[in-house]
Amino acid sequence: MAEAQAAETQAAEAARPSVDDQVVAQFEEELIAARRQVDEANDKYLRARAELDNVRKRADRQAELRFDSQRRDLLLSLLPVVDNLELALTHTEPDSRLHSGVEATLRQFLRALENNGVRRLDPTGEAFDPAFHEAIEAAYSEQPSGTVIEVTRPGYTLNEQLVRPAQVRVAR
């Protein structure tokens, strides 16, 4: 009987987890919880980094739009100067020093604009395009109907975006 009782006690102890097994199980649970926390922290980090990238991109786009808007506003304020220089050329004697000076100033001004992404539109002889031209008059002409026959005020683009449409006379 004593042997049977000893065998039962031994079997019960063998079936019951030992202290080492309990410690290992506890560490495994803690390891699983720690890995879960690391995964959550990594996920939060990746989301925060993506959000930061998005904020940077949005800020860059907004700054670029503001800069483009300011360039456009500056160009619009300078175009009347170009128009007046061209007008001055029509009211001066072609052989005069004043004419030569105004002409040189206009060339320099137009070159500076061109070097900064501004392109002048001169659609004479082209088909009328309401996206780039503003018709101020329709006149009878030998040209086909809808053709620009005269530019009364040139148009301008800034980096391929229309800033001011060309005012034109169109053939009927």
C-alpha cells in the first residue's frame, strides 16, 4: 500500500507542472505580450511616419502653389509695363535714340521674362482658340473663318499655364 501511495504521489507530482514549467509558461506569455506590444508600437510608428510624409508633401504642394501664385501676380503687374514699352515704340521715330533705347529695354525685359518661364503668345495666322485667345472683333478677311488675323495685345503663359489671353481679331 505504501508503494501504491508513493506511486500515486509521484504520478500526481509528475502531472502537476513543476515550478520551472510554470516559470517558462509565464515567460512565454510575457514574451507573446511583449511581441504584441512591439508590433503595435511598430504599426503606430509606421502610421506616424506615413502621416508625417503626407504632411510634408501637402506643405510642399501648398508652398509651391503660393509661390506660383505670387509669380503669376508679379507677372500680371509687369505685363502693362511691356505693353507700354511696345506702345512707346509706335510713338517714337524709328531712327531716334529714344526708339533704340526703348527697343533695347523691351528686348531685355522680354528676355528676362523668357528666362523665367514666361512665353509670349502671338497666334497670328492660327485658328482661334478660346482657351488662349480673347476675341475682341470679328472682321471680314481673305483668311479662313476662325483664323486670327491680328493680335491687339499679346498673351502670355508661365510654365505652360495661361496668365493672360491674347486679345485678337478673328476672320469671319
